[in-house]
Amino acid sequence: MDLNTALRFGQLVGAAYAVPANDLTNRAGQSVSAGSPAVAYEVVTSIYANDLATDMNPDRGKNAVSIGLVLQATATGDAVIAIRGTEGIQEWIQDSKFLTVPCPFLSSGGSTEDGFTDMYTSMASGTVPGSPSVTKALPSLPWKKSVTSLTICGHSLGGALATLLALDVAANASGPFNSPIVYTYASPRTGDPAFMATYNHVVPDTTRIANRLDLVPNLPLPPLYVHVEGLFELNPVVLSLPPKVLVKPDLRCEHILTTYLFLLSRLAGGPLLELDPQCVP
């Protein structure tokens, strides 16, 4: 894995986080830069979905939110779909029953986690009822250049959504969209062994980045749920004498995107991206 590439796509996920969840304004035309040296992108469209419903807050699932961005590199035409997480992930950890449902877009895709799947099936390229799903919308989006490749990236719940989207696109899209490159950060397990086997076969170019002290990538539990391949593990503790703790050891700090970018930037050896001040040990 190229660390600087992983950092760049992680920063694009950060751009998706920068859009308030309840702001449904389409960000098409907005300029975004990421990486070092910086790569310029333009937003092609925003992505929307119903938020993650939980037992603690079932009404959350009735609310449309801005969940991601479709972008295109202005110089090369490379397309990127960046998907953020949600505050609902902590409620999901506390109260989810981790039920499975059949994969909704591929009959051989096994089963997937019901809450993630409900949210995924609501993902669309617009807020108007009947707006096309992201997979169906891709060929007709107003691309400024011919699309040369597609990268799908996401953090936390967005990592699970990115995993579902990558299989959907690889199985059901055509042209430059059906061989996606995938980067996920802090993704929970998304499906059962049958889903994993199908995904690994159809989407081989996947990098799944996980902080070994982050709880979320360890859920839902096996054997009902298993991770897709492509693990790249981050360690927030330097194994020295005495060991050096790099990140405050609590649930939020070990999980948030800025921690992942900080740990990746330490390994990359370039500019060090800052921790959340509350997560400095």
C-alpha cells in the first residue's frame, strides 16, 4: 500500500465530513484539494441517504443526511466516491442486534448487516424521491473529463457503505466503474462469509485500514460476520522501552478519522497531520 495515496483518499473522506450532515445543499462544483503534493478535485455531486437507525434512536433512520461526495481529479479524470461516517455508530455499538439480510443487489452476495444495508439502499445522488442510486447514476453524472478510474473510500460506517457500494458497482456497473479501487478506514465487518468470499473475488483491489485498538473494526463479531481482505493495521503504541502511547486510549479517540490520518502520516514520513487536541495523550 502506498501510504501517501491512502492519506490522500482519507483526506477526501475528511472533505465529506466537512459538510454538515443536515446540510442537503448539493456541493457540485466545489473545489477540494488533498494529499501532499496536493491533488485538485472538483465535486461532481453530493450523495444522500437516510441516517443509521438504532434502537436508541429509531427516528434517525427517517432523516435524510448528506453522506458523501463524488469527485473528479481535475488533471486526470480519476473519479472518487468519499463516504463519511455517522454519530449513530456509537449507538449501533451499544444496542445493535447485528441481524443479517440478503445482499440486496447481488444474489450470490451472501448476507449483510441489516442497519448498514438499510442505509445503503437509501443512498442516492439526489434528495428528490426516486433519485437514482449511486451505482445507476454514475454513467450519467456531469463528468468534466472521461473517467479513467474509480476509487471508493469511507470511514467508520462509511467504510461499510463503501464496501457495499464497491461490490454493487463491480457487479452491476460497466466501463471504467466496474473495477473500483477501495480504501476503508475503521470499517466494521459488513457481511457474512459468503459476502466476504464474493467481495474478495470481485473487488480484489481493496485496502482495509484498521487501528488495532479501535473497537469498531472488531464488530460485529465472527463467525456470523467476517472482514473482507486487504488489512493494513495501524498501531497507536510505539513498542519501545517504555512503550509510548500516541493516542489517548478511549473509544472516540481511537476511532475518529483524524487519528487514522495522524497515524498514517507518521508512517509516511511527510508532513505530520495533527491529532484532535482532545486525543493527545
